[in-house]
Amino acid sequence: MIRASRSITANIAEGYGRYHYRDNIRFCRQSRGSLFELLDHIETALECGFIGDEEYVNLIEKLKELLILLNGYMKYLGKKKLTNNLEDSL
């Protein structure tokens, strides 16, 4: 769970450091994959009794918020990529 959660932010940071929208979006997709991996680990923790229902619901809500933010960031990057491509072709 620690590795998956760190991978989320590490991929966002690495993509940001690439300075190209396409690379940034690609790393955000990897980050989103790690987010779903963490979701699976949380569900497994609930099934195994490592966490309770209340903690599970709290964690899932936080992951949903993060997913919304990440998808919004990816949408923003996609629009910026299109805008820059149009400006370059003029």
C-alpha cells in the first residue's frame, strides 16, 4: 500500500518534470493505475479485517476525490496540448 500510494505522487511529479504534455499525460495515466492498485489493496484490507468499515469508507472517499482531481488535471493537459498544437500550426 505504501509503494502504490507513493507511486501516485511520484508519477505525477515525474510527468510534470518532462515539460511535454504527452509525457505528462502518460505519467498521469500510470499514476491513475497506481491509484486503482491502492483501491484494490484497501478492499483487500477490509476483507482481511485489517481495517473497519468506517475507515474503509473514509479511504474510498479520499481516493474518489483524488481520482476526480487527477482526471481533471489530465483533461486540462489534453486541452493545453491541443491549444499549443493549434498555435504552433498557425
